[in-house]
Amino acid sequence: MGFFAPCSHFQVSNHLNIISESFSSETNEHSSTNSSHSNRNRCAVRGTLYNTNTIEGFRELDKQKLLKEEAGKIWDDINNGNVEKECALLSRFLVISFADLKKWRFYYSVAFPALVLDPPANVVDLRPASEWLSSEEAESVSAACNEWRSSAVTSGVPFFLVTIASNSHARLRHLNEWESCQQESEKIFFGFYDPCNLPNHPGWPLRNFLAFLYTRWNLETVRFFCYRENRGFADMGLSLIGKALISPQEWEVHGHVPKAVGWELDKAKKVTRSINLATSMDPTRLAESAADLNLKLMRWRALPSLDLTLLSGIRCLLLGAGTLGCQVARTLMAWGVRKITLIDNGKVAMSNPLRQSLYTLEDCLNGGQYKALAAERSLKSIFPAVDAKGIVMSIPMPGHPVSIQEESNVLDDCKQLKELINVHDVVFLLTDTRESRWLPTLLCTSSNKIAVNAALGFESFLVMRHGAGPISSCETVDALSSSMGNLSVKNEHKEPRLGCYFCNDVVAPIDSTTNRTLDQQCTVTRPGLAPIASALAVELLVGLLHHPLRIYAPAEVSGSSDTGNEQPLGIIPHQIRGSLSLFSQMTLVGHASNSCTACSPIIVSEFQKNGMDFILKAINLPTYLEDLTGLTELKKSANSFEVDWDIEDDIDEDECVEI
């Protein structure tokens, strides 16, 4: 449905408008236009929109054929009597279009199908209505029109009869009252809402109106009334009255559908119009729309179950804004994630911009900008719609003892990190050292948050997701501290819990940075490794978010035949280990350990009961975590175990097996 209204200003014509309500399910080919009658400025006109998928398809459309089809609908409605029942059927429109959504350029052509009178009608004595009518008649017609336009029933009826009695009293009546009007009225005018403002030309609805009057009622002389308004009220000075003389038509002789015209012209030529909205749009909204377009196309063509609302609302916390952090942030944005927080206390060094994609040389000058803040600015400059925040802070680490004077600051960092993890949905562990991942792992386990870990060697990488915590999220701290029975290496779905980054270790995290040479302090890794690991980490998260069990999703291994229900984005592995030197990659599963220094039941229990006191002990006492989890006893047992080797002097080389 399109909508128009009578001309309301002598200098401006009213246009046909296509708005959001034009595509409502209530306004279709079989529905009445009564839903539009309540708005006097929305007279409904039925139409057809052809929107092609390609510019080539747009250019190949047969315009004349499409116009003829629309005109045929008008002709059928005239001949079968539908117009008398619903006069709006006399007007139709046709729009063909192509939308280049990448560039926000729209190509379109518009037609208003009009049946051609052959020979054409001759319009004579076209004058303002105030000159045609006496002052009494003009006043009465004006009052009748205002009443017609004010009624919710008739305001949207664009074609009507104007009858004037001998006493100058005027009435507006529906077209289906034509027969009774002939006997009762002295003067009859055929009125229509005229959107045109030109003083010497009636508007486009008159052409089909004349074709209807001649075809249905055999009228060869028609006095028509072009109704126009001024500031919402009838204006007899702007409205026109004229006389149309219609000769016998060719279609009567040959019995065919009249020819049709109606494509809009530009300097007497049929041209395709185009409009570029990009120049008038907010660049931020434009970037957001362009970014979402790729994801919407992905969902349309390959992944109908892709939940873009979920991805745009997920809150991601990135611990580390280095090589891994930069790549993860960029890939998250590409997936439609809009809420990203980065934590780092380092500054951008001269060696960083080549490997860390969010930084430039300017970030390195004057001692370097803080990475977290520079990353925030960079993300917003790349994509202004992202809700990015950089926080400069240190992560307390076991093996890095603190003095009494430093305890207050360390505890503040612990509390801030805990609060940040609580308000985010996903945590990425992307720091340089092993010990800096311990506290985030413990906090994620305690609050049952999704944690994704990525770590690099020189030519190898590890990407993994941590399993759910040993405590169900519905259990309270009181229940935890009162009963160790709530702690388990199985999750609430009775499957063995998946392990964390520390589950395979038999030693607690220690200081790995002090007294190290330059090559040991820096992350020495092949340049292509970080993008691979970062991409896998984000892809693992997206797959996990689309799994119905989320953090409780069981681990799947590539090549396994018993993966259960296939997920739209493929398997959801626990660990992905890869090697660039071998160009290989494997998926592994590692279950949670009861002796883990980060996620074991005893560790989580102690943290929940003692809070920051527990954290300080873990930081300051080198063997505290090992003593608590039993790793100290385990190592003592291993050291006390002696093996007697029976070494023979004479070895037969034929009995040796090469390993």
C-alpha cells in the first residue's frame, strides 16, 4: 500500500508515500482499505514492488510488460464492478528497485499506470472552483468537503460525487449512488482527491477516472472536480473544475484492453533514478549496518540458527591486550560481538605494532601509551558502534610475593578483577605468563563463567575452554562451606568435568619472569601463530554459545563418530593443540583433576570460605597451593620410589629395538 493526500499547498504537490505500514500484513490484495480511513492524510493506493537481488536483474526487467499487468488489474476492476464498491482501486502504482546494501545506493523506477483514451479526452473550461460556482454553492461545497474529510468513514475515499441542488445545497456521495443522484440533483460533478498543485493541469488520478466513467456509464461529457486543500481545509480557489469531452474509443471497436502509460519521465525520457543514502547517514550507523550485513547473509545462506542477538549482547573480558588480545578483539567484532573489555598494565613498545594489530607507531611515542587504553581507542576507530573499554591494572600472581605495604593495592586489584569477571559472560585468558592465568581461572571456576584460554610456544599453540566449576551455580556459599559433598569432579549433567589450564600440572604456578634473559622475557613465537590461535579461540566460543548446554557442553573430538547431535558450527572440542612446524592440529580431552591448583574442589572451597586471605597465602607462600591440593605429598611419594635397573655389560645389538 502507498498513501497520498490531496494537495495542501499551492506551491507543492503531494507525493505518494511508501512507509513501514505499507508492508503490513493487514494491507494486502484481498483486504479493504478501511484500516487507513482513520487518517485523513493517508489515502491508500494499492501497488506492487519488485525488488531484484542483482543490478543485472533490475536492468533485465520488462518494464512495459509489468506496466501492462498493473493496468490490466485496473481494467478488470472497472469492468467487473469492483470500482463502484471500492473506488480506490482506480489508482495503482508500480515500483521496481535494486538496493545495493553495501554502498547504500538505491536504484528505482516508479510508474502510475493510466489507461490511455484513444482518441484522448479534450479538457475544456478548466478554472478554479470559485469561478465555476456561485458564492453560495462554493460555500456549501466547501462545507460538504470538510465534513467528508473529517469523517473516519469517508476521509480515505478518494473518488466521489458532488451534487448541488437547486437551493445551492451541496452533498458528497459515493460512486455507487450514481443512479439516484441523476434524478435528485441539478448539478453533478465527479470529484477526486487531486495531489497536483498546478493551476492549469488536473492530477494523475483523473485519467483512470475518465476511463471508468466512459466504460461503465457511457458518459461522453464529464464535469470533474479536482479537490485541493489549504492547511487541511477545502479551498475553492485552489480546487479546479473543468469539463472533459470523450470521443468513442478504439477499444470498444476492437474489444481489447486499452494501452497504458505511466512510467515517470525525466526530460521526456524513461530513466532509472538512483539515490545515495550513504552521504546523508550517520557514519557510525552506516558502519554498524555494513558490519551486520555479512553476518545476516551468513545466516541467510548457511546458518539459519545463527543467533546474532546473542552475539551482539554477549560481554567479553579479555585479559591481555598483546598479540593474542588484539587478534581476539578483532575477530570478536567480526562475529558481531559489541561489548569488549580489555585488561593490561603494559605499554606499547616499538616492537609491538608489527605483531599487535591494534597499535601504530604513534602509540609507541613518548614512552608508549597504555595498551588497554590504546586498544580501546583503536577498536572504536575501527568500528564506532563497539562498546569497548580498556582498564589498566595488574593481575596478582602466585609466586610473586607482596610486602605488607603492597597488600592493600593487590587486594584492590583482586576485588576489581572479581567484579569484572562477575559482570562479564566470557573471559579470555591471553596473558604472557602461566602464573597470571591462575587467579582468573580460579575466579571463573568459582562463578561458573565461560573461560577460553590461548597460549603460544615458538611454533606450537594451545586453545582450550575450561570446564564448569565443581559447584553448581544454584548452590550458595553456606552450602559450600558446610558440606564438601557438593564438590565434585563431575558437572551437574553427571559427566566428568572438563579440566582447566592447570589440571595437567603437578606443580603450582611460580614466578616465570624474574632473573630471565631477554629471549626468555619476550614472547618468541612465529608471527603466524597468534592469528591462528586467536581465530580458533573465538570460533570455539561462538560454537559453544550456540550449544544448548553452553559451558556444560561435552567435549567432542574431530573424527569421532559418536558426537551426538550435530551442532550448526561443528564439533565443540575441549582442547585444540597445533604445530606450525608440522602444519598439524589435534583435538584432545582432559578431565578435571582433584589435585588442580586452580579448579579443584578443595581450592574452590578454600577460596569461597576465606576469600582474599586465601589469595594472599597463594601469592606469598610458594608451597601453599601444592600443600593444599596434595601435590607436595605426591612429589614426595614419587621421589621416594626407587627402581633397580639391571644393566648388563654385554648387550646383543640384535636384541635392541629402535625407538
